[in-house]
Amino acid sequence: MNDQNESNTQDLAGQIRDNAVLVAKSADIEPPEQSREIPTVRVDQPVSHAAREFGMILAPSPLFRFGESYVTIGKERGELELMTSDRFRSWVESYLYAMRPKGDGYLAATMTRDFAGMIMASDRFREQIREIQGINKVSLPAWRGETEVKVSRGGPFWLKEESDLRVELLPPGYDERTKIFTVELVKYRHDLSLREATEFLSDCLARFPWAEEEQNGKSRSLGVHFSAMLGVFCSSLFKEGTVKPMIVFNGNQPGSGKSLLMRMALAPVHGEPAESTKPNNEELRKILDITALNRKPYLALDDVASLHSNELNRFTNSPVHEPRILGQSRTETRFNVTQVFTSGNQLTLAEDLVRRSLVVDLFEPGKATERTFEKEITPDWLCLAETRARFLAALWAIVREWNEAGRPACKEARHTSASQWASVVGAIVHHFNPNLKPFAKRTFSLGGDESGAALEALICSLASGLPAAGDEFTSAELIDKAEELNLLEAIAGHAKDPRKAIGHRVKRLRGRVFTDQAGRLFEFGKRDKSFGAVYPITFLDS
């Protein structure tokens, strides 16, 4: 019995040593030399048995399931590398030997391509390989702890929530809870004070021409930019499929700094951003499909003139995307993890996209390209490792301060389509600086849904001159009033027939309630008549 126990102990010790070697390799640590031989698997047994043994040995290895594929992680750039059956044949020999029969014994030999494919296709193998949902190239914050809801029925029904939830930085390597692998390409300070963080960020942002607004001054646009930076930094706080607002950087002229700000939001976490201009709708659909398939954390569209895309509207508002596989007639379901960033001069957005966005407005009254600075921010400077480390340390100081304060909420942090994202990011921004108002109503008139704003201004102007009984207007009267107010071009653009253009726009406003210049509520409608349509304005009881 003692001999049997000693044998079991030796086998267990051997398994521990084997797993320690695999764990060390998965963390990119060179293990010490081991006297124990590498594990072996016979290939002359049923495939399901062999696949199970392969999976048990490779479970702690740096091989992961990514969607329908298997991947490893590149050591230099932290990119996902596809594992094919051909690559698997030699890669696996760092962790085990495939043994084929020879004579009275077995010989280690490279497995065949067919056998490798059968192993990778087996459910017995797949169920033991760890799933990966993303790669962080720097340490980012994630939730730790648990929230427990206790129910009491003694007397009136009530719920009690007890929580030890907190925010911590993910360490290098694989995190089982988030299924994220962290490759620490840039190391940064974790103890930077909030004062130092504020001074650094204020110095970087002071030179940008944030647009002034009557109600909020510069606080809305500046708050949106802080939300953009913190949202990217805190991306691991959100589950797959969490809807995020599109971040828009809108300038009044070239050189206002819109592209620099977009890079500033992305570069600390992702390095030099991959940017593109807006393609046509067919190409955009393909780009969105590729982005979803590869689970890219962001899509950056730089120097865009206008955005009117149903595809992009659905993409930014849906937790799930079904991209088509290129060259195939099938689709795959993917949780949407991508946040869209875009920049442009006097950028116009479709009305639906405006509701899904947060907009940074920049307004430089002089010639933006002729400005000079004692210390100029450049794209290259933003992507330097030391610059990224300073931004990351500052962002962590802001999040750390919010976490240590008990993660207070902010009732003003609300967004119509990205409520969960807004509640977390908005709370962090508000705790850092209550004067920043990223979710305040946008009153700046440059770009955005310029056509919709002009049409609303036209209707409110018509209502302001009416008695309490209201009135109705024809399309011709709407056009005449729009010309009088210099709003026709903004509403109809360069349409050949302004009458049709206005008619097309106003029909969407049927049943909408507005406030005229005197503060009276009124409903805008449409009534078809035999000789055309008329548009009644009916005042409502306050």
C-alpha cells in the first residue's frame, strides 16, 4: 500500500512539474531544465481519446479558442496568430510528442496533416482549450470581487445587495474571469497622484480650441474628450456586446486638432491607431464585417465629410453583429466589442447617428494652420512609449481615485443608446471634475445633424407667430419661410427640387412636439389633401 501511495505521489508531482512548465511558457518565462521527459500521446488510439489527451496536456498552454478558430499570441506585437493544422503539427511538439507504433514499441514522429485536423476539429479537444475574448497590450482596469443579492421575506419583501466589487489592473498573462490576455508592451506608474495626473492632462489639452456654448461653456466638448480617453482605458470593465457611443471629433477648419484628439484617445492603449477615411456603403459593410469578425476594439474613420449610413447606424447600436465570411455564403454571430471614432471638418451626421454619438466640437476663429505653440503635440509624440506611459498613468490615477472613493454614481451620466457605458464612464469623469458635462445637450450649431436642426428652427419660427388656435401651412409656404430665414440650403442641401426635399424631411416629424420661441408646446402634423399636403401646427395645454 505504501509503495502504491509513493507511486501516486510521484505521478502527481510529475504532473505538477509538467503543468508548471506549460504555465511558465504561456507567460513567456523560460522554465528551468527538467529531468522529466515531455508528455506523449499515442496516435494509434481512437481520435476522441487522443483528442482528450491532447486537450488535457495543452489546457494551460498559450493556445486559445477565439470564436471558431484557434490562436496563439505574438510575443513582439501582442497580435493574435491563427493556428492552422499545418502549423499545429510542429507547434505542439514544444509541449508533447505524438507517438506512432514501430515494431514492438513507439516512435516520436510529426503527426500527419489529417490527424492534426481531426484533433483540432474534435469537441473533446475544444472543450479543454481556454477561450480568449481579447488582448490588452497594456494593463487595463477590470472588475474584481462579487455582488451578492440577498432576499428577505420576513415581513415586507425587500432586497439587500452586498458587494465587494472593486477595480484592479489586470496583470500580464491570461485572466480567467475576463478571458483577456494582457501583453504588457508599455509599463507605466501605478502610483501617480491625482494632482500630477491633472497637471499633465491639463497641459496637453489647454491648447485645443474647445467650442464655447451658451449653457455649458467649454465643459461639454472637453468632457466628451475625457470620456473618450477613459472609455478606451476602461474597455475591460464592460461585457461583450455593451453598446458604446460613437465618438465624433468635429472641427470648423483644417488644423483645429480633431485628428490629434482622436489619436490621443486611442494611442495610450492601442499604440499608433489604424485609421481610414469613410468608404462607400458597400465597402463600409465589408469593413464592419471584418471588424466584427476580428473583434477589433475600435474603428477610426478620419477626415470624413458626412456620415449617413444605415449599416453604421445598426453597427453602433447593436450588441450583436452577424458578419458575412468573405468568400463564403454563411455568416457568424459575434458580440460587438468595437467602438467607432470619427473626425471631420463641419461634419454632418444622419439624425439617428447623432443620437448614438458624443461630439467634441472645436472652433478656431483664426487661421488654424497658422497657429504656433511653444510645445507642439504631434502624432509621433503621442505614440512614443514614454508618452503612452504618462497618459496611462494619469488615466489610472483618475480611475483609482474613483475606485477608492467607493465608485460613486452620477445621475447626469445618461445616454439614450449607451446607458451602461455612460453610467460607468460618466461617473468617473464626474468624480474627477464635476464641471465637465459630457452628456449635456449639444447646442453648438456647427455640423452634426445640421439639416434636422435647421428644420426644427423653421417649424419653431412658424409657430412663434401664430395665435393660440394654431394654423396650417403648405409646402410652398414652408419653402418661402425657409428662404426668408436663410435655412433652405441647410434643410434641402443641393437638391434639384427643394419642395420634394422639404416634404421628405418634414413627414418624419409628424406627431412630434416642440416648443416655440415663447415657450408654448405645439404638435407638428401632416394632413393629405386632394391637391397636396398641408402641415398643421396645434398648440397643446401646458
